[in-house]
Amino acid sequence: DNLRRLGESGLAQMLAPPKWGGLASDECTTADLDLLAEILVEISAGESSTAQIWSVHTVVSRLILGDLLEIDPDLQRQLAGELLEEGARFSNSAAESGKQRREFTTTATRKGDHYIIEGVKIFNTGSEGSRYTIAPVISDEIPGGGLAYVLIPMDADGVKPHNDWDNMGQRATASGTVSFEQVAVPARFHFPIRGGPGAFFGPKSVFGLFFQTAINSVILGMGL
């Protein structure tokens, strides 16, 4: 109910640039970061789990509707419409249980006009109730078995939430494990990274700054 009310408040307009019907800037500016921090600190001061889920939704929305990934503009327009007009929410399925950061084993294998997703992700914050999740995967379409992102409908066959999030804090974030077992997604839901992973994760990545601002704002609102 909290997330529905946030969407109805008009905050979703801040998640999409004007060309897709929103009010956010086309690029991540200082003003965007200031506003993001103010919003998330206020939400987190009242209910930190809600803020955590909204922060993920914000970051993923900006990623999908921005230009860091190679996404068909018609698909971006469709997803912006679902976000702004239908209240659709996005979650993030990035983390895995490897020993190294960004050590991914989840795969995307091309099969006709679909990709088959196979793997297990942990810390799927906000996955419960989201319409889509976005996941970094090892793709057979990227030279050398490189990294790409895929958009996965949470109601697709083979998507299996484990409902195992049982900790002492932020229990309402639904950050449990999700298995993807032979999940078929349309080929247009497969997104190479513009400039490769270095451009995405590098020290000059604007998206990285946006992500860190979101996370730290939630913590600040909690009073930690």
C-alpha cells in the first residue's frame, strides 16, 4: 500500500525523462541527485523498507529509460507507459553468491527469438509485487561470454521466488532469493551495455553515483 501511494503521489514522474512523459532530466545532474536524496531521506525516516524498495525502483527505472543500455526506443516508450500510467514497478536481481564482486554465473542463451535465462540471484530487493526485474547475465551473444542485462517479467514461467528473506531488519523489503529456471524472455529484452562493463561500472560512471546516492540516502533517513 505504501508503494502504491508513492506512485499515486506523482513521484513516478521523477523516474522518466521528458521524452517518455516524465519530469526527470535526460542525464543524471546535480539537481537530480539532490532531489533523489531529499525524497529518499524523507521516506526512509518514516519507513525504511519502503524507501529501500523505492530506491531500487528509482535506480532501475533510470537505467531502463536512459541510454547506458542498448534498448529499443519503442520498448522504452512501452515501459515508461507501464510505469507512469499503470503503476508498474521494477526490481533488481544483480547479486549472486560468488566470492568476488560482480562474479556472475547466471546465463542468457539465445534460442530463436528468445533468450533462455538460467541461474540464481540473491538479495532481490522489491521483487515481490514488481512487474519486472532486471538482471546482469553472462550472454552468449556478447563476444567472449561477456556481460549484458536482461529484463525478466516476474510472472514468467520458471521464475521462482524462494521467500527466504528472514532477517532482523527491513523485513518488508522482500530481498530474498529468486531462481530463474529455463526462463524464456523476448530477444528485445536483452540489453548489451554501451561501451562495455567498464563504461557502466567505472569510476566515472554517472549511474554509479546515482546508485550510491540512493543507498546512502536510505541509510541517512534511518538515522544510522
